[in-house]
Amino acid sequence: MQRSTNKTNAPSIESSRIAQSIGSALDRFIKNNQNQFQYASGELSQLLRDIALASKVVNREVNKAGLIDIMGPMGTQNLGGDHQQKLDVLANIRFTRALAKGGEVCALISEESDSFVDLNNEGKYVIAIDPLDGSSNIDVNVSIGTIFSIYRRKTQPGTPIQSIDILQKGSEQVAAGYVLYGSSTMLVYTTGHGVNGFTYEPSLGEYFLSHPDLKMPEGGKIYSINEGLSNAFSKPVLDYIQYCKSQNYTARYIGSLVADFHRNMLKGGIYIYPATSKDGSGKLRLMYECNALAFISEQADGMATDGKQRILDVEIKDLHQRTAFYVGSKKMVEKAMSY
Ligand code: P6P
């Protein structure tokens, strides 16, 4: 068989295209962009690396959950009364340990811990994290996610942590992101200069830039809401759902916030978890679920409200406070707000 020879020795089209398609590795990207970060950039870079490392460990455990005894409930409940899954607790341990070792975070707010965790170090940052959101989907092999918000502590490092370090509203975030353990594992984050998505290559143990400068389409035709709760919805919410149906929008609801959010960010759409007659303040948590996704959505030219005001402006009264959540394409959230 005649072998095709590449006379000019220039890289063939295929190899140059493949080379182009793989973006820079996360470490390289963080280093190249750390000067954008007006605070002590080296420390934020280290913090993002610590999160990426923990996510690789959690990813490995999530991917083999069916094979080792880490499926199913722990038989315990967290403060919010959610039945903790074994992977919830494992993920909380992994992230807490990685962040404690990294030394950049002095305090951690987690869905899995009743009060904040003092990591007893001189770190300048505070993190609010849902180590594994959507954990009820783990046993049925549906995508799940990690959600995190990063704040700077307000008081001097080395002094006792105070509530002003902990109860910071969403607009105070200096960085935020999520990990989506889906058909591929992705890390998506912002430091206030746009949103970038990285896809994990397990054979190399590296995240590579795959979705640079993510922007939410201004409009969309996907609405995500649990219509099974319709009897508990207010009339404006029901009216907006009817509007979506009148426009022949597609209903897509995975029941895993990060997966629903990520799809809507890429394709355009709106995710709604409203206040209901069952949950007067909604179900989702402000500090470690909604604030991070609200920051990301605004950085991607989207919008996030609680039905009345910008999520990032909501005052924090309690670590585990809940909020109604309308997030996604700007025009869709504006329309929903008009009801
Ligand atoms: P419901 C998962 O428990 C979660 O926190 C989000 O990931 C998800 O969007 C929502 O709750 C699903 O709640 O009441 O529709 O089952």
C-alpha cells in the first residue's frame, strides 16, 4: 500500500487541528492570567489548584461509585435535614483536607458542616462549598457537581475569624466555580474576568481549556423547573410556565443543579427553583449553591435573581439560608421577573 509521505515535513492538517483543539492546561492558564487578579494572585492560583486537585480525587471516586461500597446513604443527616450520601461525606473530607493542606483558606463554609470550619491557618481566603450537589442522583448515575465561592477574609490573618469574614454577600466574591462530574468532568470558574471551562483528561490527570470565555446566549428555549411541585407554585410562576409552553420551549430538568445550569449556559435557558408553599424561601442554599452560579452567570452575560432582586445583593443572615433562584439567559430571567 502506497504510504502517503509528507514531503514538506510540516505538521499534517490533522495533527495541527488536534493541536489547536487542546487548550492550555489549567496550571498554565492560571499562571498566565494571575496578573488579572488584583489581590495576592499567587495565593488564589494555589487555591484554584487545591480545588482542582480535590476534584480529581472526587472524580475518581464518583466514577467508580458503583464498584466500591460508597454508594447510598450514610444514615446521617446534615443540618438542613438532607440525608447525607456516603459520597457527600467523602467529597467534604477531600475538599476540606486539600484546602487545609493548601494553606490559602482560613475558613470553610460547607453544606455538610453545621457551622463554619476554622482551618487554623494564616490564609487570606474563605470558601463556601457544596462538595457534592445533587447527591441523590449518585446511585442512578446522573451527573452531579461541586459548587464553590471564594471570598477574601475581612479581618487580619492570624486573628480569630469573625462573622464579617463569614457572612459575606455574593457581590463580595473574588472567585467562584463548579465542577461537573458528567459525561466528561469539567471545571468552570471565574475570577471576575469572564468565565472559562476546562475539561479533565483522566489519562493525563490534567484539566485543559476547552470552553474559553463562555457566554450565555441572551435568549433561549429551554426551561428547567420541577413541574411536579406545581401545586405548591405561586400564580406568577405558573403563568410563566404557561408562557414557556405557549412558546413551545423545551422542558429539561435533570434534578442536578450544576448539570441543568451548565446546559443552560451553553445552549441558553432558564433554571427556576422558586419559593413554594412547602419551602417559603425556596430549597436552594444561597451561600454555597446560588451565589457562585449567580456570579458565573453574570460574568457570562446572564442573570440571576431571587424573583425580586439580584442574587449577589441578597444580605446574608445565616450560613445555610435558602433562596428562590431564577438563573440563566438574561432575556428569559427578565421575562420570568415580569410575571
Ligand atoms: P427537587 C439536588 O438535591 C438539588 O439541590 C439541586 O441539585 C437540584 O436542582 C434540586 O435540588 C432538585 O430539587 O426538589 O426538584 O428534587
